[in-house]
Amino acid sequence: MIRACFEPPWCIRIEDRAPLTVMLMVRGDAWIVPDAGERTHLRAGDLAIARGPDPYTCADDPVTPPQALILPGAECHYPDGRSLNGVMDLGVRTWGDRLDGSAVMLIGTYLWEGEISGRLLKALPPLLSLTTDVWDCPLTPLLMEEIVRDEPGQEVVLDRLLDLLVIAALRAWFSRPEAAAPAWYRALADPVVGRVLRLLQDDPAHPWTVATLAAKAGVSRAALARRFTELVGEPPMTYLTEWRLALAADALRDSDDTLEAIARRVGYGSAFALSSAFKRVYGVSPQEHRGRVAT
């Protein structure tokens, strides 16, 4: 996460292909202009979320030409290709052309898209915004205070604050009528299906059956199967299989744990059982999946 400070005219073109970027306007205003789709005007307190990999510009005015280009790997160039790395550094996690600029924005970027997060990202438009008339971000003062600190563990603190910011923003977004929330997200509000979804998500390694889930929810097996399928779009055991495999896919990407350890953590009795299910759904073996991610 960084603090960006600018004085007009300014324009930054973003082509970093990041899966998700969060922009919180703290002072002044800015325009977010995607190559395709409607542009968005942000004022102080407003927030925008851009879903990659499509490029966009962030500027004081839609007609201001780009002055810098952000590329994958945190590379920063002038529009003519010359390196800009370090030129606009203004201090601890602060970037721009002047510290006292009239426009100040907090920017957080997620560089990796996993199977679990991908389920949510697919439900988002390429660019969404929340204005102060529909939400009030209580994290802004804390983020502004923490962003410039240079203390041990500070990156971890900021990562967790960014997570909280995204969660709060997505909750606010999905509560709006124009948002197409995923079926499983809407189903979390159901007293029966929501309880079952939380059981499956919180303890995927448990040997769940429709009978044990129905008993936990206080309904019959037939009633649970019917209600779950109606609200989520698939039966409980199908959802559980997909959830387990998505967790396994992310674990293969994010850790060096053995396939046996991952299998038991997500609810499979052996590495062979996980490998068979994984290849059936993803079309590649777990080892091939891990190798693709590594490259």
C-alpha cells in the first residue's frame, strides 16, 4: 500500500495487470478512466476498486496526458520508456510529485489471484466506486497514520488493514441493488444455508455428509439439499468438493507443503485421492498446477 500525492496537472497510466487495486481518495479529487467503459470521478472519501488485468488511467482530469506508466513488477517508466523508478519517491510508502499536493490517494494492490479470491473477483465489474453518500470508511484516519510508519512488522499491519478495507468496501458494494453478488454470498444471509456454508468453509477437512450438515442446521436432508441447491446453484457436496479443491490450488501456489499434507488439510484421505479429484476438475495434476504457478 502507498500514499500518492499530486498537484495538477497529473496523470498516471496503470498497466500492471494486478488482479485487484483499491484507491481511496483522502484529499482532493481524481478521475479513473478505463480504456473501455465508464469513467469514474472520485472525491474525498470516495473509493474505487479496479479489477485487472485491463489498463486504466488515474488523473486530475480525463484529458490530461499520462506522465508516468506503471508496469508489472512495480516498474515505473516515463511515457517514452525511460525508467522512472525512484524519481517520484517522497518518503516512506509515499509517491508522487509533492508532499503537499492537493490530491492525496491511498492505493493498495493485490498482485496474485487465487482460486478462492477469484470466486469473488469474477462477480465484480471492471471498475466500481463507492461514494461517501452510500458508505463511510472508518479506516481512513488509521490508514493515513500507519502508511508512513517505518517500524518492524509494518507491512503486515498494512496488509491486514488493506484486507479490512476491501472487506468493508465489498460488503457495501454487494448490498447495493446494482451489484450482482454471487449466489453463495447471498445465501450466507439464509438462516439454514448460511450456517451450512460457514461450516463447510470453516472446517473443510471434516468428513461432512448431507445428513450431518442437515442435523447441524436443524432440517431434514431433503430440505437442506433442496434449499441449498436452490440458493447456491449446486448441491452441498458439490460445493464442498469445489471449495476443497480451490483451497488445495491456493495452498499449492502459496506454500511448499507436500501434497499429502495439503490433502489432509482440505479433507482428502491421501495425496492420490486429492490428485485424482484435482485433475478431474482442473485438467492438470497438482504438481503441474504448482509448476505452472512457479513459472
